[in-house]
Amino acid sequence: MFILRRPHLTRHLPFSRNNRVSSAAAVRHDATLWTPAPLSLVESAAESLFHISIDISNSPDLAASYTRPGQYLQLRVPDVERPSFLAIASPPSFAAASGAFEFLVKSIAGSTAEILCGLKRGETVELSSVMGNGFDVDQIDPPEEYSTVLIFATGSGIRFKCTTFSKSVSFNLVTDIASVAYMMLSSISNKVYPIRSLIETGFGADRRSDVRLYYGARNLKRMAYQEKFKEWESSGVKVVPVLSQPDDGWRGETGYVQAAFARAAKQVSDPSATGVVLCGQRQMAEEITAMLVADGVSNDKMLKNF
């Protein structure tokens, strides 16, 4: 797992934890536009996972820039100079309606994530502009032509883990930031992407005959959003939990999601009518891709958000 530990803390931010939100965003030497925003909710979502909500009601342009599930941004916490990447877990419609971004973050001892998850409601963080192309669901539309959609999310594949830049990384342009984001997302063994945002945005699942989410985690205590499974299933997404280290009594799928998919009696009935969303460890993505390409599924129909 690629987790950068917390660097030496230096007071470099132009605000403190108790500052109120300012309508003016600061332009830093790295050419990133930063918007101060207060936390509106910090609560436990599962073991070591926290539900984080950030109030952006005073920043309508920032909310409006979030247009597609799978997009992400950078976040800075008080007293830590280097930013972290976070994919937005809530759908774009939620930002427009409620003026908030929601995230699911894993707290790692000694990391920026631990600091973020330890903040309180009302404390201020800084957000960059929304970045990335997100999931290009137009590639698997219309639903009538792509009746099968297979979604694979491993471990934290429902959210995005806080990751900080190392001292050796420098960037000056937005394009450099995107390149660094790609590099870091590609190197993190437990990559996390906003499957919740994709499902709740809607991609015509109820008009497709076979939509499956293979969702892998260590055990049920580590599996976030279980309370949403019924809602997701009612929208047309069959949720298949896969536990690598299940507790006694678990009767569902075990091991890794790629193995669970390989065991499935019904894999792909029509490769030309199949779309895929990959969210998780590189090994999983590579193995799933190899299996499906061998079955005739087009690489162009395999969606990632980077």
C-alpha cells in the first residue's frame, strides 16, 4: 500500500482552524486556486472509515464545476503544506442541491487522512478546483445497446484515500497536477474511486438487463455504505459483496473480486453489449481486463476516472 506519512508540519496556510470561510480564494505559488470551506460533518462510516462533508454553499462556481462522477480535487488541512487528492463520493446533483461535497476517507495513523478525520465540524480546510474527466458513461450508452455493465470496486473502491505529495514531487501547471494525480492513483494498491457517485448519478441501470457491482473488502466491518445497498439494488444494480477475510458465518462470496467474477455462472452473455467500470487495485484491474478482453469485450468500453 502506498501511503505517504505525515511530513514535518509547518504553518504555511493562510488560515487557522478557527477561521471563518472567506469568499476570496487564495492563489498559491503552485498556480492552484484554493477555496476555504468548513467541515459540516465528520462521522464514522465503518472501521477506520469516516464520512466527511464539506460546506461549499459559499462557492457556487466550485459546486458547478463538478459535472461528472469520478472527478476529484485536492484538499489541504491546517498546518500541512502539501495537498491530498480526494475523489468526490456524492453525486454532482447533491452538490448542486445541498451545496456540499461528501467524501469517504480512511484514517491512517500518521497521515494527512488522520488529521482530516480528526477535525471537527466548523473547522476549515482548503479545496482546489474540481479535476479530472470522471467516468465517461457516454461510452456505454444508450442502455438498450449496452445491456450489461460490470462494476468492480476493491477494498476502498467506493471512496478515495488521502494521499500527499512527497518532497521530490514539484509542479507548476494544471497539466502537471493531472500527471502527478495519474501517477499517484496508478501506484496506490488500494485505489479508491467514487462508485457511489456513479450509481447515484444514474446511468440507466434500470433499463439494462444485467448490472453488477462486485464490491470487495476485508470484512463487513470494513465495508462502507451497506445501508445504501437496498437503494442501489432498487435502482437496478445487483450488489455482490466479496470478503477476503470474512468472519465466521459469512455465506457470501469470498476471496478477491476477480476470483468471484470468474466463479460466476453468468459472466458475459454478449461482449459487444458489455461495459465495464474498474475501481481498485492495479492487479485486480489488470486481471479483470485480461479476462474480459479475452472474452471479446472492447477495451474502449472499460471505464476509469483517470
